[in-house]
Amino acid sequence: MKTISFLLAVIILAASCASSTMIKTVPPGAEVYINSELKGVSPYKLTDSKIIMAKTYISLKAEGYTDFQTILVKDEAANIGAIVGGVLLFWPLLLWSTEYNPEHSYIMSPVVDAK
């Protein structure tokens, strides 16, 4: 029984290290580049296990729209599971004590035709 409890605690704490956010765009269907690598199209679910204050560089591209760049910093919301686990069981979990907001929405600007 102790082994099962220990394994369950490890699984829960490991899951606490991951953070997700949904990247949405207007217009939908924009290409999503993470750190210059094409990952998919919006809406796109970004999940990672980076530590507190880590940066992720996002570029959004859609035909007929100006490219949009932003930086997500993993400091937007408290990760209660990692905080409790870090204080009670294993202090390095405090490195994952923040996470992303559940959703990020971006409105892209149409390209202006200079004639």
C-alpha cells in the first residue's frame, strides 16, 4: 500500500510540473511557431514543463495578416500542486510553482495594401 501511495504522489507531483495554455487568434487558423519552429495552427494547446520565469517565443503567421510576435513568461498563475508538493515533500518542485494562464488570445492586423 505504501508503494502505491508513493507512486501516486510521484505521478501527481510530476503532473504539477507541466503547464498548458490555449493560443487563440483572430483570424483562427494562424500558423503557430514556438521558438521559430512550426508547431501547428490556432487554436493551439501549448504544454511544457519549463521552470518559473522561463520564456517561450511565439510567432503567429496568417496569409493577409501582419506577423505577430510575443513572449510568454511562465509567471502568470500560481501552481498550487507544485507549491504544496515543494513545501511538504520535495523543495525543487518550487521551481514549477507558476504556470501559464489557461488561454491567450491575439488579434492579428490585416496587411494594409499601400497603393
